[in-house]
Amino acid sequence: MRLTRYTDYALRTLIYVGLHEPRQSSIAEIARAYGISESHLTKVVHQLGRLGFISTTRGRGGGLRLAKPPAEIIVGAVVRQTEEDLALVECFAGGACAITAPCRLRCALGEALAAFLAVLDRYTLADLLGGDDGIEIAALLGLPSPMTDVASRPPFRDDMSGVA
């Protein structure tokens, strides 16, 4: 199984934004930190916003923030929603194959894909941000050191806080 660059960028964007909380992040600084194209990252950020993983604020003082707490962002869900095609072989996508009906390979690959996604479903963004690894990643990205325990961060505030 190989994920697309698009999904890789989506996951890395969520990691960056999560480590940068509660401050806002910009596409330019994320692209610079990872050495990736701003224009490609813009497309990724747009979809992450449409999917409800991040919130974006335009204009001066704008930027990106997580749209929900890191513990509610399931890695498997991000992969499912950002991967264009999880069809490992042609027959998964309805393609023609001479041995589709009796083929056990299709069953084995389907089981493998389900297991792959099941493992990713056990992880949240909070898992990826926590502990010493989160501190090391933040340092590598040039971010201020996050708190070592994601659970001890200030309570999550969504864009609707304070709105009656």
C-alpha cells in the first residue's frame, strides 16, 4: 500500500497545525517547513477545510487552525477522505480481469486493505502529536516546543466559542 503525496501532505499539514496550536499557521510557513510546493499545499488545505479537519481565516491575521480537537481527528478517516483511489488492483474498481470470479488474490488484498485502514483508525492526531516525538518534530519544523502531553494543553476552542 502506498499513499499519494496528496494524503502525505494532508497528514503532515495536520501535524504541523496541531503542533502549532493555539497559534494560527499559514500555508507559506507549512510549505517552507516541509520544503513542498505552496500551490499544491493550497489544494490540500482547501480540502482539509471542506472536510472539517481545519478552519481557515482569510485576510490579515488569518491562518489555519484545527477545526476540532486532535483526539477527534482519526488518521484512518483522513486517509480515506484524501486518497483518491484505494483500489489496490483493477478489479477493486470494477475493472475487467479474466479470473475475477474465482480469484482469491482479490479477497486477500481486500483483507489487507481493511487491516491497513483498521490500524490507522486506532490512531488520532493527538497520538501523533504527543510525547517526546511531538517535541522533536516541532523542533525539526522550527516550531516552538509544544507541551509534552497533548491532554494538558489548554481546552480546545472552536470558531463558535463565545457566540450565543
